[in-house]
Amino acid sequence: MNESWFSAILFASSLGAGLLGALSGLGGGVVIVPLLTIVFHVDIHYAIGASLVSVIATSSGAAAAYVREGFSNIRIGMFLEIATTLGALVGAWLTTKVPTSAIGLVFGLVLLYSAYVSLKKQHEDITQEPDRLAMRLKLKGSFPSGGGMQEYVGQRVPVGFGMMWLAGALSGLLGIGSGAVKVIAMDQAMRLPFKVSTTTSNFMIGVTAAASAGLYLRSGYLAPALVMPVMLGVLAGSLAGSKLLVRARVHTLKVVFSLLIIAMGVEMIVNSLKGM
Amino acid sequence: MAWDDKRVETWVGIMLRTGVMIAAAIVLIGGVLYLSGRGPSPRNNYRHFQGEPAQYTSLSGVVHNVNLHEPRSLIMLGLLILIATPVARVGMCIAGFLLERDRMYVVVSTAVLVILLYSLFFHK
């Protein structure tokens, strides 16, 4: 196969991943690494490099659309980015120290966890007390809901902060956005409304991923000819996906995509255990 | 019109999208030049990790080696612009919080910016 065909196939697969990622709300980044390693036999270091760059593109590209909806909370996002970027420093550093099979194993487990989270029913209770720490840090806001504005205040800030550190570490180690863990930290730990959690998470993903990019570059994970079709494909797919989102039957799609992620997760775990 | 969160975020959103589009255009141009220059030679093999040549493994290396006759250097330039978009976003948020006179969040976003700059230039 020549390079042009290879690039075209990579572009088309990444486009599909970006499209499915946007439509299902799971993000395209999470399937890029298994796609590259399992289907195209790319070394995991190059794969996480291509994935990290795609994650930044998707997050920055979608920001304008999310702002328009008025759900994302810039202060909560910024405060928690202290945790995610510090975590990413550690995660990215680990990629240069731990064996390939360990990265693969953690990746497989994160895939299974992401699928579980997306299939689980979402609770929507916003019974909240004014948390003192959250009030001092201004981790509160309101969003348009039904007739008027719904107020919310963050809860259990230290737990959320700790989980965000973990989300950052996983992002740096695996070249993903860690959207699933970020949403859990805000929605479950801090009890923020689901819609606020998902949109703020998307905003945070780009900043978190950028904190790993320097070390990835210096370590030689960014192979220009490989990143090119992947990044362009994921970006085009996710932008198209967010436009289509209004009309698609999201639930069926989510189930299909989750099953795909479970299969990839199992494959990565089995491969990693064989390679240990 | 006073500066509020919504207005700051709208500007940030527009800036991010513009940055991504510029980066994607440069990567696309670099990619087309790269593929047309290679012709029908066999595809690259990424099965074994070898790292990348020195000019593609540092920020200054990429910036100083931009060369129209070496399309991969254009792709790398596009990637750096892309990586800069979230960093610029944090910078714009600092400006926004300054305009809103929110000192606590000027400090918070400056902390994030410092971590990001450290990671880009010094993290080993």
C-alpha cells in the first residue's frame, strides 16, 4: 500500500471515529488509539501522539458552539484545570517510563469504564446546600432551564479536585481527553447539573491535553505524516457530528458505540497481557 | 457594554475556532504537498517506535526549520499552532477576569497558564 492510500484510509477511519464520538457524546479521541494500534499496527506512542493532537482540535473547534448554548462554567473549568494540568504532567512523564504493555492495559480498562459510564442511567437531582468552600471559590452558576434560570453550587470540592487530577493523569498517559472521568468528577462528585458538566468538560479537555503536548513533542510521539490524516479526520467528523446531533437517534447510537468500545477495550487488555 | 462571562467566552470561542481552522489549513496544505511529493512509494511503518528527527522534537526546532520544500515541517507548524490554541484561551481568560476585576480568578488562570508554559518549554 502506498502512503496516499494509507493516509486516505486513516482519514476516513478517523472521520468515522470523530462522527460517532460527537453523536454519542463519548468523544472521538477515545477510539483513535485502539483503532491505530489494533487495526493499523501503529506503536502506542505514535498512537497517543496522534490522538492527543486530535483531542485538542476537537475541543477547541467545538468551543464556540458550546458557549452559544450557555451551559459551560468558565470559573469551575478554570479552577479544576489546575488539577487536570498538574495530573497531565505526571501522566505524560509516565509514558516515557512505563512499558508499552502497561499503557495498553490501563487504556483497555479506561475504555471499559467509559462504556459503562455512558450506558448507565444519568441521575438529575440538583438538591444542593451552599457549600462553604465552593462559595468562596465562586464554583456556582445558573443555566437556562424550562421557564427560568436554574441555580447550582458545587459540592465536595476536594473530591472533585482529586478526581480531576486523576483525569489529567489519564489524559497525559493515554493521549485522550478523559471526558468520561471529568464528567463523573463534576456530575457525581461535585453534583453539578449534567449538562453543565459535559459542556465544561469539553472546554477543559483542550487545556488538559495541551499540558502533555510539550513532552510528547520532545519525546518524538508526534509523527507529522501520521498525525495529519488522523487530526483532520477527527476534526471534520466531530464538527459534522455536532451539526447532525439534533436529528440523530442518540440512544441506539450510544449503545452501538459503547459495544464497539467494549470490544476494543477487551482486545487491548488481552494484547497487553500477552505482551507482558 | 460591560464585560461579563458570556461575552468573554464568546470571544474565546471565536478565537479558538479561528486558530483551529488556520492550523488545520496549514496541516492540510503540508499533507497534500507531502503526499504529492512522495509518489507511489510504500507507506510509512509505525510498528516500531523510533522517535522523530531532532528538528521535529522541539518547539524551536519546528519554528526554525519551516521550509516549503519539506512539507512535514509545515504539518508540524500547523500542529504547534493547534497546541497553542488552548494556551491562548487561558491567556484570554486572564484578560477577561482582569476586565471583570475578579482578582481571585486572575490568580487561578495565571496558575494554569504557568503550568502550561512550564509543560511546553521545560517538562522532561
